[in-house]
Amino acid sequence: MTMKPGRTMWMLSASVRCYRMLLLSYPPEFRAVFAQEMTQTFRDCCRQAMVEQGSQGLSRLWGLTLYDLVITSAMERARTLMASVKQLFGVTATSIVTTEGSMLMFNLTIAQQTDIGRTRQSNEDNMLAYVPEDAQVLARKGALFVVTDGLGGHTSGEIASEMAARMTRDSYYQEADEDIATSLQRAIKQANRAIVERASQNDAWSGMGTTVVAAVLRDDTVYAANVGDSRVYIVRDDNIRQITEDHSWVVQQIRAGQLTPEEARSHPKRNIIYRCLGEDKDVEVDLFSEQVQDGDVLVLCTDGLTGLVNDDELCAIVRQYQPEESVHRLIERANENGGPDNITAIVVRVALEKAPA
Amino acid sequence: MKNSNRDSEALLPLTPAVFHILLALADSERHGYGIMQEIAARAGSSVRMGPGTLYGSIKRMLADGLIEASGERPDPALDDERRRYYRLTDFGRRVLTAEAQRLEQVVRVAQSKHVLHNPEMIGGTP
């Protein structure tokens, strides 16, 4: 069977365009990773089918592909749903770290939850808590917690925030460097470059961005890094302290003496940030570190929480309840106060003790 | 190290898609389309896999540590587009062996019950 090259080319590119649209039936997290490769593979299959069997081959390929697409996209959606249900119930991890020299027992109770809020159509927040199973990796690189808040229309904010969380973790643990602070900073910069690159590949993704706040716990120190207005707090006894500093317009105004912290809380421009991932190939990442003590609680969260639950309330809740109950109550509280934005919180209770020699 | 001691039988039985992808990667690293081609050449039309099944399986295999991405480069036989290549991890290879052994057992039972017409052609010898 022979065909004019022009017509063959047209059928090929029309098929690929059509397939790319159909890929929208997969969940955004799946598309973010595989859409490009799937399109590429489908184009290769089209070429082969056209060469071997012409337009008949192409329609046979479409038959198989559509059947496959309907089933697998439903499966991926179901899996994503299951994953978010699991997230809702939080995770609890307990781990013991043995460091060289002194033996330090390190016991973490972790709970995490994200919620769409009361008024948004989609949840563009993401989070992850990672405690390496391998004791050596845990001793070298510590446990990592990340919270991200995506910006951008349609689903692009979701993609940016998911990429930021996942790529920060992947880059961080792939590096052997034991200098936690610089390694964490590099991982976030790398995630930023990947998001900028992804945004430039597709018009629908241009302008996507995300905040990121990441915290690593190793030995008796917490290292935090941030871009944007997602935060890390440390709660010790009855005191709560914000470790990170927001890159927001209102914080700039407070620093310049133009606004008081109270005014900033209700200022109409309180959501404006001047730094985020996805904007520029190079991003400045701020670093902080703190000693932790037995009984300390770390809270990572997005502005959907901190805008609606003040520091005193936050402190009171995590003091009173275990992490799982705390995240639940924090999110409930933010929703009771209107829930205008997505709400995400990770709560980590740290138990440290010298192991018996 | 925890990973290297992972139980290679915990994931068995594998789905046909996962088994065929592991087999396709047993002798060389390949990109997605290369995996499809290898399976088609070996198994013919009895195993037909669309891109959704392929990448859905790849996603879970990456998460389970059976395979890893080995880099991006163009395939000289296709065009100058960069493609992501995948290869087996050591754990993936052990799981593949365990699954092949399990299937071999099944075939032996089938032979002993005279289910196969021509047992020596299919069973092979250990």
C-alpha cells in the first residue's frame, strides 16, 4: 500500500495532536511525568503502523490505543484517589537513628493532611514526608518534609507544586553530600530549573509556579529552606516560633516599618509573594537551622492555614493533641474560618533521647 | 542495606505487562517504544500493549525499584529526539528470575498432567 507523503504526514501529525488531547484524561501528576514520553511512543507506533499497513494499520492502532487509554486512565485516576484518601488519614513513622560517637535515639511521629478548602475548585497544594528506610541513609541525610503551594491557572499549579515536592526529595537523596543545608538548597534549585523548563515546553504550563518549604531533621538539628510564603514553625513548651521568613509583600512592608504585623494579617495584599519557583532559572533559597529538643513539634504549612489560624491557636492545638489529631483540627479550624484557600499541614513530634550505652 | 535484601518473591505473581517489560529489559536498556517493539517481536500479537499500559506499569515499576531511568539520549535508528531509557535494577533482575522460576514450576505441573502436546519444546530444562 502506498500513500502520498504529504497525506501520510498529515495523518500522522493529526493523530499525534489528537492523542495529546486525549492524554488529558489521565491525572495531572501522571501527565507531568509521562505525557511527553507517551506522545513520543504513540508517534513511533503510528509511523510503524503507517509504514507496515498504511491507513488501515493506523485505524487498528487507534482501536487498541483508545481501549487502552479508557482503561488505564480510569485506573490511574482511581490510584490517585486512593493516594489522597491515604494522605487524609496521615502517616505515622517511627525511626531510630544511630549516629557515630554518641548514640542518639530519634523517634518521630508524623501526620500530614491537605485539604481543598471551602471555596477553591482544585487543590494546588502538595506535601510529602520521607523517612528513609535505610538506616545509613537516614543517619547521613536525615528525614525530609516538604510542603508546596502551587500558583497558576488550570492544573498547572498542581503540576508545579507536585514537581517541586517530588524533585526536591529525589535530588536531595541522590546527592551524597552530607552538608545538609547546601544539599537541600541545591535540591530546591534543581527542582526550580526543572519547573522552569517544563513551563517553557507547553503554553498551558507557562507561568506556573509554586512556593516550597522543606525541613530536614538530622541528629538534634532541623534545617529549613524556603521560597515563598509556606512556613516552618517550631513549638517548644508553650512557645511557638516561625523558623522561616516569608518572601511576601506584607513582610517587606513590616520590615520597612510601613505595616504592623496585625495590619499585615488582614491586608488585601497579604497573598502576594515576590519570590517563587518556576519564575526564573536561578532562584534564591533561604536557609535556617535550629537545635531541636526532646518534645519539640515541627509544623510545616501553607498560607491557607496560617492566614486563618493564628500562631497562638496553632500552638495550643499541637501542644494539646498528638500529630494526627492536630493536623485534623488545624484544617478543620481553617475551614471553620472560611477556608478560602487550599490548606496543608505536616506535624512532626520529635522524641530525642540518649540511648543506653 | 535494606534494598538489596528485599524479598524478591513479595511482588509475585507479576502482571503480564510487568513481566514482559522486565523480560524486554533483561538483555539491554531500552526506551518506551523500544520496549514495545521488543515485546511485539518476541510475543507477537498475543501481547498487545498500548502506551497507557506501558507507562502505567513503568510508573509502578520505578516506584517498586524494579527498573530505573538510565538517562536521555536520541535513538540513532529513529530520529534526533531525546528519549528516556530504562534499565533493570539488581532487584528487578532477581524478581524477574523468581517469576520465571515460578512459571517454570507451573509449566512442570502442566507437563506432569499431560496438558501440553509437546512438552519438551516448551518446558526447557533447568
